Amino acid sequence: MKKRIFLNVLIPALVLSSCGGNQGNKVAGYVPEVRVFAVDSSCMSHVSKEFVGKADDSFTAVLSFPVSGNVGKIYVREGGRVEAGELVAELDPRTAENALAAARASYDRAEDGYRRAKEVYEKGSLPEVKWIEVVSQRDQAAALFDIAKKNLEDCRLYAPASGVISSVLAEQGLNVPPYRPIAELTDPDAIEVEINVPENEISSFSIGDEASVAVPSMNLEGVPAVIVSKGVEADLLSHGYSVRLAVTGRFGILPGMTCKVSFAPQAGAAEVFMVPGRAVSLSNDGRRYVWVVAGDGTVSRKYVDVYSAGPDGVLVSGGLEAGDAVVSDGIQKISEGMKVVVKN
């Protein structure tokens, strides 16, 4: 019974002693010394967004014959430049020429029969049904003749635009079906860069936004680019959205090259400050904050957003202004509203 009474008296005494100690720092006039970091324009910055992407062709044409046949000649090589209307390849024309000759003969016979039947029909000696049949045969022969002429023309493949042959996909003598790719044509001066933007950031991008592109393999920096398309469906694996930027100007960037794309902060974007990493603390509810010393020596907590951390400090925004004195050393000694002495 005596032990129980002793413990009941001792525990409240310890609690009172502990509470009295925390308040005693203020009551007794305890003023801790701290060091501060002056926030000014020299540590002000803006956050720019950077992405890694890949260069791609904005114009690619797959060249093919609309008819079947044996490849007779190929006039281009991979990497060679062609002009619009230049002959790229041709099929062996003999089969098409024979088909055209047969179609021409059929048309001539049908046309001759049509002229003779017309004279008889105009005299009223040819039944209407027979006349309609003759006209139909003439029209059918004319259509087949036109198709045969077109097939012969299609044995020659021309470049639809000026550019560079990026690949040759057929060989001389190869029998190809209709629309089998023969070559690919690209425009090296029409390069786009594709990046993948996370779903939580895609809403901040718009068509027409400007960016700067760097190509490390070419030691190329500051290439101007502008967003020309923005995906509306997320990638199944990365959950990101495709954004394509057109590169302005001729820089010799080749498809497949790795690029770094930087977007300057938009108007009204939050200003950020570089502060020492040790000045940033974590609250019980998971928010980041710093201690700021007012002109009268009172400290107060200011919550901030942390953008990134590096060897020179931490980029923060949201609570600081130029001229604030941020506590960099001695934060373990202070609490909200406490008076401090600045010792730098």
C-alpha cells in the first residue's frame, strides 16, 4: 500500500517537472542563438520543366506501286536526295504493254461496231435492246482501255515530294504485289521531337507552347521548338501522354537521336528560392516548412513546397519572399513565436 501511494505521488511530480521545463525556457527569458540565411534576388530562380525525348520524322512517305509486277530498275539509293517528280523505280513494262495492246484492240473493235450499229439504229432497223447492248460493249471496252493505260503509267514510281530516301525496301527483279513498299522518303528538315509527359502534368501543356531542345550527341543546345500535337490517350505502361514538338530551322538532327526538351516557366509561375537543405523541416502532418526571423527577433513557421534538392541547397516556393531571414542553424532550439538572437 505504501508503494502504491509513493508511485501515485511521483508520477504527477515528473509530469509537472517536464511541462514546467518547456515553459521555463520562455518564462525564464531563454533566448536561443541562431544563424540565418538571407533570401534575396541572388537566390531567386524559376522552375523549368525538362524531359528526355527522341527525334522523329514529321514527314515520311512509303513509296509503292499500285500494280503488281517485276521490279525492273531502282534509281535511288538509301540516303540519296530526290526532288519532287523524280523517277524512283519502275516495273518491267512488258506485261502492262501487252495488256494495253489487247485493250486497245478490243476498244477499236467495239468502237467500229458501235459506228456501224448507230447507222442502222438511226434508220430504225435495229431493235432498242440490241442498240443498248452495243453501246454497253463500247463503253466497257473504253473503260478497260483507260485502266490498261493507267496500269502502264503506274509501272513508273515518282517521288511525291522532295526529300531523302531513308530506306530502299526492294531489289531489282523482285516480283511485288500492289502497294508493297519499295522505298521510304523523309524530309530531314522537318524534324519533330516526341516526349512523354506524366498524367499529372499534361494539363499544363498546350499546342503552340515554346521550348528549347538540346541534342547532346551533336553538342547542340538552344534549338527552338513548338508543340504541334498533344496525345489524348495515356500509354498503358508509363501512364504518360505523347507530346510532339516541331523543330524550327535546319540543324541536321537525325531521326532517333536523343534530345533534352526544356520548357521555360509560364507567365505567373511561382518564384522559387534556393535555401540550405538543413533549413527545411518536416511537420507532423507531412508538410515542409522553414523558420523565418521577423524584424523584432520573433520566429515563425512558413510552409513551403519543395521542388528539388541538390548539392547547393533546396529549391522551395510558396511561403518565402525576398528579404526573409531563414534560420539555417539552431532550428532544434526554437518554437513558434519564440524570440531569438541572430548570430551570423
